[in-house]
Amino acid sequence: MSSHSPSPKPRVAVVFGGRSSEHAISVVTAGAVLAAIDRDKYEVLPIGITADGRWMPAVDAPERMAIEGRKLPDVADVAESEHGGVVLPLNAGEREVVYTEPGAVPKALGEIDVVFPVLHGPYGEDGTLQGLLELSGVPYVGAGVLASSVGMDKEYMKRVFESFALPVGPYLTVRPRDWEQDPAAARARIVDFAAEHGWPVFVKPARAGSSVGITKLEGLAGLDDAVAEARRHDAKIIVEALLNGREIECGVLEFEEGPRASLPAEIPPVSEHDFYDFEAKYIDSASGRVPAPLAEEETAKVRELAVRAFDALSCEGLARVDFFLREDGEFVINEINTLPGFTPISMYPRMWQETGVPYPELVDRLIQAALRRSTGLR
């Protein structure tokens, strides 16, 4: 853990792990990013955040950050120390990262030029980390505070899309106070919603990702269990109607002249799972079709909608927009991910690979976009 000597190469701090239920997927993503960064062009400082929120210097060992069979990796697998912690600069204009350990003199780890956050879910993708980086004045990859926060909250994401005349499916929000103070009334609202739009419905945490905490609810019998499972991840929940149709995804990437959309992908039905849940995405890795077998005008339409969704939330850097293509030929936005999965099997890099931007170039473009931007209110 030596001090960093001055170098003309930009120094990228890859920050991963975190306190959310997507900790392991963040570690996998970080491994892929670390393996892809051009070391002739950039220096790298890996920083892991443990599941209990401690910032740790990590070893630069992408091979130890992959899913092995059904075993998910953890920041503890690559942490350089169990006791100390990394401190980011909080004074605007300072870039020095310091390592502190109980009873020892703090060690300077050198200055950083840009942060590449690969934290999924709360405390990383939701605007909290972005706010910290804004305070310190350190440039970072991806969306700013507002876009990150709105993109993470499924209710407000849908409200913003509706205000921009973008198509979303039927939904119902159950706030913490609704369930805690009058669960009978909340149940009645959910039942009325299902009566209007039909069973099954999906009960989800309003602010979580990677399909954790979601229940496909076939009827009233399992309602309380579904709500309890969603509330384990977020006190606010959202109930969504089933949208029959094909699952289509599209990536958006910021170029010098503005955002562009990738060729879309299709997520095929997963026969072993009720829906495209966590295990289908990351463990059993059902492979999507890239590019999606769509008519030319459908491809053009979904790419246009993806960029419009990106702009509606004032996104920056990157985003993945997920759609349903209904049987009537209309696209409906399911959600936007301001920090989409970046694992080797993730759809976002695969879509850009098919569009002509290979993974290492994708990482480089994101770092360059962050370096071009000055921090400040976005």
C-alpha cells in the first residue's frame, strides 16, 4: 500500500461493492471494468466498500472478482486490509486519497482524477455517492445526483416519463405510512388495482435493482408475504400490472456530440423462472438475443425512445432502457438503469459490442466523458 508518485496518466478510482443487496454483482462488474481499462492510458486505484459500509483499498485482481459456479464474490475477497479504511477528499479541489488504520500514521494513496463507480442499487446508484463526489469536486462516470435518484425510484421515474409523454405501464405506489398505519386499506387498493388490470401483478421494492425482492403475485393469498419481501429491501413498494409482450432492452451511451442508442436486445422467456429474476440474470445467465429480431421501423422506434428516456431524466454517461413490445406493436418503458449491469454477460456491453463499440472502448468512452465534464449542479 505505497504512496502514489506523480504520473501524466489520469488515475481512475474504481469504487465497488457497497451496502445494497447487489453487492456481489457490483464486485463482478468491477472485475470486468478493471480487466478492460487500458493500463497504458490510465492508472487504477480499486476501492471496495464492504457490505457494512467501510471503504477499503482493494487488490487489483479481476480474476478473484467473478462468479464461480453459484458462489458470488464479496469485497472481503479482494480487500487489502481488514482494519483500515479509505478516506476520499471532502474539500473541493483536493484529489488526495488517504488510507487510515487504527494506531498508525495515515498513508497517502495519491491523487485521483476520476471515479468510476460501479455500485448498483441504494448507496451507489441512487444519487448518494454522486452527491458525495459533487461535494469533493471529483469527476465521476455516469449520471448526476438527480438522474441517479429519480432513475432508482420506480415511482418517480414513471412520473417523469409520463410528464414527457413517454409510455409506461399501469402501476400503484404503496408508501411506508400506507402499509404501517392502515394495511387493510393498502391491501384493498392493491386488490382493486388487480381487479382493474388483472392478475398476476408484480410487487416490487420501489428503490432496488437486479430483480431482488420482487414477487409475481397470482392472487390475494400471497399478498402479505409479497409485501413483506419487497419491504425487506425498501419500505416503499410499487405494484405493477403484467405487460404481455416481448422484453426489449436498449443501451444509451454519451458521445462527444450527444447520446446515441445501441442496437436493441431481446430477453427471451426463461422457462425455469417465473420471470427474469436475479438467478436468471446472473446465475443461470439466460442469454439474450443481440440484436433483437425486430422490424427496421421497430428498431428505429425503440432507439429513439431510449434516447428520449435518457434525456427526460437528464442522464449522463450511460443508461440501459428496458421495454415491453406489446402485441399491439407499441413499446412501453419498464424502467431505466443509470448504472446498468456491466458484467461480462450483461446486456449493456453486449449491445454496444454488436453496435461496434467493444468493451474496452466502452470503458474508455465513459472515463473520457467524465473527464470532459466539470462537476457541479447537473
